[in-house]
Amino acid sequence: MQYTGRVLVGFWFDKLQLETEIREKLERKRAEGRLPHQRVERLVQAYGQPVPLAREASVFLEYKQRLQLTCPEILDQTYRFEGRRGCPDEDLESKNPKRYGLFLAATVSPEEIDAGLDGIEDGCPLACTPRREAVARSVFLLSKAADDGQEKEEECLRFGEEFYLQLAHASERLYLRSEPPLLDGRFGPRDHNPLRLSVSRDCYAKWRAAHSNPRRRFETDRQPVPACIRLVIQHVMTGQCLAAEDLVWHRSLLGFECGASVHTYSDVHRDEGPECIWSFVPSSKYESPDRECTNVA
């Protein structure tokens, strides 16, 4: 079948117009910052913006004090994933010495990137990352959960006292919150209660600190919480503990991370396991007298 020159020119003209429209649409998206790589750059910048911590930490934890939340007894296993590209016969553990300590931080999922997320917003999930830098996604504030909600100057956090964990650097006030999902809801890692950032300052956002040793909880109740001590963070509404899911690792836009949820891991003596042991780190250079907390700088 043969076509006349007029028909061929018509097809070429339509194709040229289509390419022009696609190019103009691409230019508009670039000018508005809606291209995928531009959104990814904004997310990385928003989540990784440095947030300075105090140079000298106080003896006890205080309200409105910037701090990081670390799980000091969980092993950083990222070397196992990064070493897969090397020689399969090399000893990864000897090349990469064991390093303990994961930090609770906000993260981003592929679904949220596709939905056009531009920063740390309401509903962002949380994970545990081995990255120790004090940045916007991993620095929190202690906020009092009493009826008046007013913290006095240099007021200390006490064991057994209810408090909120607020993200220190965000466009709006976001609190660490866990609400048990419905049957058709979204569960956390290993089908445990999920953990998210929320603008809701309600009963599901309340937490309580307890000594890591159950036999010392009675004597330490209502006592000031020392900085960098090992402790358990209990969810007030469910009674479960904040936990690092070190068996569930994944790679996100921000690097290798493991899951975080609200679930109590316990041993045969009903003591909380290492997944539920946490420490508040109020300074970039701090070491407690009992050496329970190492320098995170």
C-alpha cells in the first residue's frame, strides 16, 4: 500500500506536535519542581537537615530538651547487605567490626514518594537506622502529658510519668503515636502494632519510661531519669513496649533500616529483651559514668 505525500506529511506533523507537547509538559514540571528526582532531592534534604544537640548534657533528662532515641543493644547488620557486591568468600565480620546501636527515625516508603510527599508530614512511618547523625528525622523533644501540659524551666522527666515524644524539627507538631489497627488496617513489622508520626496529641501518643531492670522499678518510680541510662519505653494505652524489629531489614530512600513497632519482647524470666531497651541521648558528645551510652558523634 502506498501513501501520498500529503498523508505522510500529516503523520509527521502530528508526531512533531505530540513531541512538542511532551517537551512543554516536561518543562512545566521541571519549573514547578514536580519531577521525580526533584521530589527525591527535597525529601533527602528535608529528612537529613542537621539539627544540633547540646554540647554539654545535663545529668537528668529535661522537658523541651533535644535528644535522640537509641536502641544500644541491637547489632548494626548493614555490612551484611553492603558486602553482597564483593567477593563471596571474604569474611565480612572481620572486615567490618560489630557495631551496636540503632536510632529511631522517621522514614519514607515508596508509596509515599509516589503520592507526592514533600517532607516529614502527618502519617510518616518510623524505623531504626544505624546512621548516628543528629538530623531532622531522628531528633525528638520530650513534652509533658499532664493536665496542664506546661513544663517548668529545667523540669526533669521522672520514671513512671506520662510524656509525649515530639519530633523536634518539622513543619507542624508531630508526635510519636501508635494506635492498634483494625482487622483490615495496616499493621507494623511482623504484624505488630504500627508506629507513626501524627498531629494527634491524644491518649495513643502517651508514653512512660521505666527502668530496664524490673527489680528496680519500684524504688526508681517517680525519680528523675538520668541521661543515657538504659530504660524501657511503655505505650500507655496498650502496655506494650517500643521495640526495634531487628529481624525485618529493608532498604529505603534514606539507606538500610530495620522496622520499629510497639510490641513487648521478653525472655523466660519475663524481662524485656534487647529489642525493647532504649536510651535517650541528649548530647552529640556524652558518655555516662557507667559507660552505658557511648559517644555518638
